[in-house]
Amino acid sequence: MAQAEPTPGSGSATGTIYDLGYQAYEGPRRGRGYALWSLYVLSVRNAFGIGRGALPKAMAFTLLLFAHALAIVQLILGAVLPVDEFEFVTPEDYYGLIQFILVLFVAAIASDLVGNDRRTNTLSLYFSRPIERDDYALAKIAALCSSLLALTVLPQLLMFAGNALGASDGLDWVRDNADELPRIVASGALLCLAFGSLGILIASYAERRAFAMISVIAIFLVSFTVVGVVVSEIDNEQMRWAIFFSPLHVVDGSTQYIFDSLPEIHADSRRGEPSDQVAWADFPGYVWPIATFAFAVVASALVVRRYRGSV
Amino acid sequence: MPLIETNGLTKRYSRVTALDGLTLDVEPGIIGLVGPNGAGKSTLIKILLGLVDATTGTAEVLGLDAAREGLRVREVVGYMPEHDCLPPDQSATNFVIHMARMSGIPPSAARERASEVLRHVGLFEERYRHMGGYSTGMKQRVKLAQALAHDPQLLFLDEPTNGLDPQGRDEMLDLVERTGHEFGISIVMSSHLLSEIERVCDGLIVIDDGKLMRTGRIAELTDETAVLAVEVEWDADRLADMLTERGLEVQVLGRELEVAGGGSDGVHDAILDAVVTLNLPLVRMERRRRTLEELFQPGADGAEASNGAG
């Protein structure tokens, strides 16, 4: 290569550096599926604060730790206490006990996943890529749903493994409780679908971050509280329909049905725990997982509709 | 293959007509898209990207139907929006890598492309910093870089010099010109400043109120409307009369005449012939191009011409 000599006219430093040139790209273009996978992976990483600042990381991992707290306590007690098959918390009650942590996680993450792109107008850059608007919406929902798996199914599996190890005959224990595994996965997956899609739906309408977080918390918890009070205080058969307005009740019903542990109806069911209220409503048990799934489908459809409208 | 071809492209919203029967045939190069705010420039770009469906009419970009093959169009086209669109809590490098991947470029190639295009737009050490702290000029460069990340065949730049100071403007225009002319990427660049368009563009599309006012190569446009300025020592009026008799369009400005049709040899010869016949002392004769700005001034004869031709 000839020695570079500054020539008149191209003498400026920047000019010289620019002239290092531009290379055309001849390699493969992988298209839509790969682009979506990239968006999904980036969104999951964002959900846990990876590649972002310390604060989002700290928040996500704190909530992740809280979601595991009960499983960890169970493991420690199981290991220390000289009892065989000690159960501090049962798998069918696990999600109900950590539901507020799950709502907080959805509130914190959903706004990051969809709100930021809308606020900073990055959405217009995504839409100029070889993906469709529906793809963007579904990738974001998938990212939140699968991030939630780490807070639901993961601690349950941890607990399952720990219980097996803690039992005097581990293999025997696994054989006896093998039916729990598909139940853990199925109930957890349904929960994640419903929470994730509802969270993205709410966040996709709330422009500001704080507003999105408050809206998610409010919609899950206010519906839960109001429905709980209405059912227990108003002595009317028709109130059983109110339960469908509370996602937390419906998801609990779905989990209890899948674990075959819907409580028996008794005189005080109406005023009891959420599970008792669900049982009191006295719908066929399979209604609850179907309703949970319906929440996910309707919310996803509304999210897709939301993004079709924006350019 | 034409770069862009539209036929009777019309877009009606419930209350406004954004585009009204736009028929275009654009050849590759750097094309200026000019028109006042609300003329339909952004709507046109969105239709060409396959993001908005036209009410009637068709649009083809690089031979692909924008309405039916939007995905394939967007695979080979880059877009730089007018407004701010960068996430402040990411570095330029990570962001451009991600955008390259969103266009289908595999991970390791995406990293190479990102450093390639960021260097091309003149971002060096700063590219590892969060974009929240960038100046407007740096943000505009990143916006251009993300549009180039997947090595498109065509770029849509929406007001790329928006918000830049004069020096930043110059640098951005240089960058646009280099991208278009040295790297052979066709560019459609919207601007409301004709001087910018004239400086870097080869072709021009003028729309107003959703209608096409004028399209063509800028050189031809200014050629057509070029004038011959003729200065004689005396008797400019007699020369003007004689030229008018011979069917030329003449304007007298003191000792100087401006004769329309400066691009053609016939006019040139006719003037020389008249000067010789009248035996006038010719001081000088020169060809003058009009700037685009003069052409599109309301009331200027160029503007009338632009309504007629096209």
C-alpha cells in the first residue's frame, strides 16, 4: 500500500478518518423471525436490567429473590428439622402467597418493556424494520411472560427438588409426587400468560412510567380488593359473576383447579380466603383455567390492536 | 429499475387528503423531497415504507410493491425519522448493533456493521457513552448510522439537518452527499430548505397539498430555466425589440438584457446574430442558472413554469 500523503482538499483530520471508507454488506439477511428473536432476547435482558444501569438490575433481582424466599425457607427448614416430608408451603398455595411480588414485578417491568420505546419514539425505528407491528407487540408480551416464569415456575421447581433431596427416600418421593411437575408448569404458565399480557396491555396505554406502574398495581389490586369485599359483603347469588373481574381471583382458581385443591364449599366460603370465594362461586372447575387463558388472549389481542393503530 | 414508482397514489384520512393522485417515476440518486409542512412528505415516506396503506393507487420501491411486500422493502431500505427517537440510557454502539439485528443482520456482522457505520458518520470514542448526554449533532449522526446499519439500497431521511447549527448542517449535508455519491446508496431526503436540496441532490420532487408540483433532475430544471445575460455598451432597447420580434422572451435591466432559454444553442446564435446586425458593442454574454429558491418564489416566472411542466 502506498504511503498516505495528505492531498490538498482532503487534508482535514475528520475527512481523512471518514475516508477509511464504507464497506458494503454482502452477508446473509436473516429476516423477520431472527429480528423478532433479537427483540425478544433484548427485552428479556432488559427485564432483568442486564445491559442497563444498577437500579433496574437491583429492583428486578430483589423481586426475584423475594419470589424465591418461601422456597428457600422451605428448603432450609426441610433440611434442619428432623421430620420426614415437612411442608411449610404447598405448591398450590405458592403463587397466591407471592402474588403481590408478581404484581410489583409486572408493574416495574412492563413499563420498561413497552413504555420506553413509545416515550423515546424508538417505536418508529422498530416499525421501519422488516417486522410487522403485531410481531413487536407479541415479542414484548412473550418477553414479560417468560421473565415471569423465573419468579413462578423456577422457585416451585427449586422447592420440588429440595423436597426430593430432603426426603428420606428421594426417588420414592419423586415417584409419589411426580404429578406435581406438570401441575406446577401448567398453572405457572397460565399465570404468566395472564399477568404478562395484562401488564403489557396496561403499560402500552400509560404514557408515563410512574403512571404505568401505578396503573398496573391499581388494576390488579383494586379489582382483587373490591371483588373480595363485594363478594363477602353482598349476600346475593349473582355476585358470583363478579369474580371474573378480578384477575388474581381467576388465576388462583385456575391454580387450585389444576392442583385439584379447590376448597370445599362451606357456610362461610363467601367470607373466606380468595380460594374459598372462588369455590363459593360454584362454577365447574375447568372454567378457571379457561378464564385465565381468555384473559391472556383478550389482553394480547388488545395490545396488538393498540400497536396497529400507531405509526 | 426505477427507484420509486407511484401511480395515482392517494391517501385520505377522515377529514384531510394527505396525498392526492401522486404519480412519480424516480431514478436512483439523491432526491430532494420538498414541500411546506403538511404537504404530505411524511405520509408519502410512510406509504413507501409499507407502514401506511394508500386509499387508492400503487407504490413500488426498488421494484417491490410497498403495500404487499412491506417487509421486503424494509429489509433493504433505511429510515431516519425527523424527530428524536433514541433511547437515552443506551450507548450508540449497543443501539446500532441492536438495530442492525432488527434488520436481519447476524450478531457478529451486526457488531462489525455498527462500528463501521458509526465511524462513517464520525462518532468515535463517544459511541460507548449513553446517548442521553449527546448533542443534537451527535444524535443526528446516530440516527443516520442506525438507518445505514443494514447497508440499505435506499435511505429515507426526514429533515436530516433539523435543529443543527450552520456547521452541523454543513457536516450533515457532506455526509449525505458522500453516502449517496461515493457509496452508491440512493437517498430520498426531505427538507424545507431549497438551498440544501440544491447543494446535495441530483433530483427533486416538489409536493404541495398532497399534489405533485414538479419532479425531475435538478440540472435539467435549472437548465430549462437558465437565462442568457447580455450586456451591450448602448442601445439595449433596440436589441431587445429585435430579439422580441424573433420570438424570444426578453427582460431589459438597464444596459443588460436577460434572455430566457439560456440552455439552447439557438438562442445563443440568435442573440449573436442580432448584435452583429445592429452592429452593437457586446460587453459580455453569460449563462445564468437560477437557484431553486428563485424558481419557487411565488410569482416568479419559474413558479408558473413549474405548474405547467412536470
